[in-house]
Amino acid sequence: MKIVLASNNPGKLLELQAMLAPLGVMLVSQGALGILEAAEPFHTFIENAMAKARHATQHSGLAAVADDAGLCVDAFGGLPGVQTAYYATQFGYAKSDANNVRALLEQMQGIDNRRAAMVSTLVAMRSPQDPEPLVAVGRVVGEIARAPIGSNGFGFDPIMFIPEFGQTFAQLPLEVKNANSHRGRAVQAMLALMRERWL
């Protein structure tokens, strides 16, 4: 089964390809099919994921899967949330993972409440009119480290400290991270839904 990923993020594509491999799914990025990014005007992960999946399936004619994920920091009332990828830009930095990490650490100076959650909402649709999109959510709670540690992963992985492992996501071997990350948990739930309803 060929499914279009409603993202051009190479890190996300690699992670999801590996995680969906047990289904024999071939994942192709929307960019490889010449599909532009969908607008993401909403304030919730579910609404943005639905919009992205619908856009990708509409322009590809294939089933689509979309992930809207982000970091929800308790001290900031759950923000940056859906704006996670652009977090650094509001502080005058260019959009990049490294700048996002830098900006967050700067904003959290002197803040003792470091609790945060990484959230991933996955939506899969067979067509733009699919009346029953598949929805799976994964969530991991941890703490924002005081400095980046580790070189695996992407995004906020170097500062997302997971107490149960005593390490950041970026310190964990890829297979351990993939099995226990917010996206990993969402994908496991999505695999079960796809097996039950699509295959």
C-alpha cells in the first residue's frame, strides 16, 4: 500500500517509514509528488492534522497520513503547541531546530517548572471525503533540560528529558526513542487502527 505523508520534514519521513514498515506500507512525502504544504490555520493538533491529510489525499489520489506534533510546556500554558516548528521566529531567529532549542532555553531561564509534553496527533484518510478518518494520539511527559544533550533525533529531542530513561530523547538509541516517543506511541495506535479498518 502506498501512502502519501502530508509533510516535507525529512526527520518525520524517516521515523514514520521505519515505524510503518510492519504493515508493508510505502510512505512517500508529498513534496516528492509536487504537492505544496497545506495551510495550518488552526489552534489544535487534530484540526491541523485533518487539514493536512485531506490536502495530501486530495492532491495525490492516494491515502494520506498527517502528523501534527508539538511541544506543550506547562509554564507557558501549553505553548508553543501547534506553533512549535516556528517557535524561534517569534524571538527574531530564523526557523530551525537549533534556533527553536536556543529560544526555548532562553525563555525558560529562571523557570523552575520544567514539565512539558511532546504530543503527536496522527490522522489517516483514504480520500478527501473519507467519513471515518483514523485518529491516533501519542503523548510523552518529561522535563525541559537546562542544556542540549545527545545527538540523535531532531526538533526538541536534545532538551526533552525523559525521567523513566534518565536521558533526553536525543541520547536514546533510535529504536528505543521510536518505540517510546510521542510519535512512536501515536504510530503504534495507528498501526492497530489500520490493521483493523484498512487491511
